[in-house]
Amino acid sequence: MAAQQAAPALAHKAMATEGEVVETAADAAKNVIFSRLSVSDVEDYDVTVTFEDRVLDVDVYVKAPDASADENRIADDAALAARGAVDDLLS
């Protein structure tokens, strides 16, 4: 079981809508999870993204008990990828 929350980040530009930011972040996190784990290895996962008052908050949880990969590392990397994708979107 793993859970990781990326530190809030202040977005510098507001060209994208809140929905676009949230969708971009969630998609990036899911891409990391499923690039490292097969769907059959993932027992449960959750990606929660909020973008309010120009603050991005990402929480990633991965449960893949039968996988040999480090769930905590994958959750951390997924949260970082989500933040990076939003940074790219807003830059």
C-alpha cells in the first residue's frame, strides 16, 4: 500500500481551465502507474487532483501487493509526473 502527496505548487499562468489542469495531472499520474505496473498487478489505485486558487494538489495511492515494483516509488513518481505535466501545460 502506498500513498504520496505532492507538495502544492503555485501555477504561474492561468491559460488552461481548472478542468484541463486536473485532467492533465490525472492522466500523467495514471500513465506512470500503468507504465510501471500491469493492469492485472494493480489491486487498487487512486489519483486525486485539485487545482484551486492556482494551487495544485496531487495525491496518488497505489496498491499492487503481488508486483515486484515499489508501490511508494511509483506513487511518488506519478505525483511528480502530474506536477510536471501541469507545469508544461501552464508554461
